[in-house]
Amino acid sequence: MISRLLRYKNSILFGGVALWGLTLVSCVMVNRTIIMPPQVAGATFVGSKNCVECHGAITSAFADATHAKLQAQGENAKNIGCESCHGPGSVHAKKGSGHTNIVNPGRNPEMCFQCHLDKRGEFALPHAHPMGKVTCTDCHDPHKGDAIMSGGTQLAAANETCLKCHSAQRGPYVFEHEALRENCTTCHNPHGTVNDKMLKARNQTLCLQCHYQQQTVGGQLWIGGRDHAAFVQRGTCWTAGCHEAVHGSHVNSSLRF
């Protein structure tokens, strides 16, 4: 009788624990991403229509922007398109201006990182653009067209965003590096990597992703009609005295200088 009673109590105990655990999991697991808009002390959401009164030049082009696709519709969302990134705008609208009563993601990337979590991680890597000197809006336009300012179907080359600052790499060159025809991100990750100069891969591994041919002789590394096995042991392709003009050259077809 006593053992039966103990089994009954244990069943209730373990059953209660299991039910509690199932309830907890059901509360914390959802099938969609939940993002909380930024908050401004004492302010409430007023809707994007209020922004048009002062920021018409920006809002007029927003309908075609990449970020416009994120704009919530309906009464429950209060049409908080602009306020999704800039925070509730009632205080800002009432005062007519001000930098302290509205969130500006151009000054602080934390608002961008709320959605772009992978970029937060990349900027934390050893080699990245210095946040504070460079902001997300230097390279991305959240208010008009594609968030990436060039490339795709746009008339501007995909490199134009990078070349605004890195003008020394613009060219044109007599002997170009074909990778530049694609864009800078063929070799670099602009948000950050573990490699020097924000390169996507380390050493000659980066170059061999494109400059590689089938090898038929053991112990040799034939590229462009020449055995490179001894060369790659000296360092990277661009620091071993070989192909130092990696962006292009005016004097050497092998980009040596």
C-alpha cells in the first residue's frame, strides 16, 4: 500500500515537472523573429505620416527602398515604418527637431545590429572597419532603392561604394586584375574577417580559389604554365615579391609591381 502511494506521488511529481517544462518551452519558442523597436523616453508611436511633414525628401523615395519591405501594416502595428528604426516620434514631432529625442542609426549601429546580428559578429572580428569612424550608412542607404548603393541592376559599378574611400585602388590600369570586374567583395569582406586586410581567406588560399588548374604531377603546383610549389612556401602571393600589385598594374601583365 505504501509503495503504491509513493509511486502515485512520484507520478504526480514528475508529471507536474514535465508539464511545467512543456509550458515553459511553448512560451519561449516562436516560429518567427520578434524585433522590438527602439524606445525614446516619454515618446509614443505616431506613424510615418507625421515624418513626411519635415522629411519629405527622404520619405518620397522610401517606397522603393529595401527596408520599406519591412514596414508593418495595419492598426496593430500603427504603420511604424520610420519608427521601426528611429523609435517613437511623438516628442520629436512636437518639438519640431532635435537629436536627443529620436534615434539615429547613422550615429550608432546598434539599431542596425538588432536585425543584422551576423554583421555584429563580423564587426567583432580582429580585422574590420572601425565602427565610429565608419558607420553603416556610409555604405548602405536605408531610405532609397537597394540598401547596397551600387551593383546589381544599377548603373553604378558594385565597387563604387568602396572606391569612395579607397580611391587609390580605382584605376584604370593597363593590366587589370579581373577580380575587380566583379567587385571588391570577391576578395574582401567589408564587415570584418579573421584575416589581415579583411580578406575572405588566408594566404595563397584566397588566390587559388580562382587561379587554380588541375594538377597532374605530384609535388608540383602548376598555375599559368609555371610550377608555383616553391613560390607559395615563401609567403602570400602578394608579399613574396611576385604579384604585389594585386589591384592592377600599369607596367607588368603579371601584376608584379
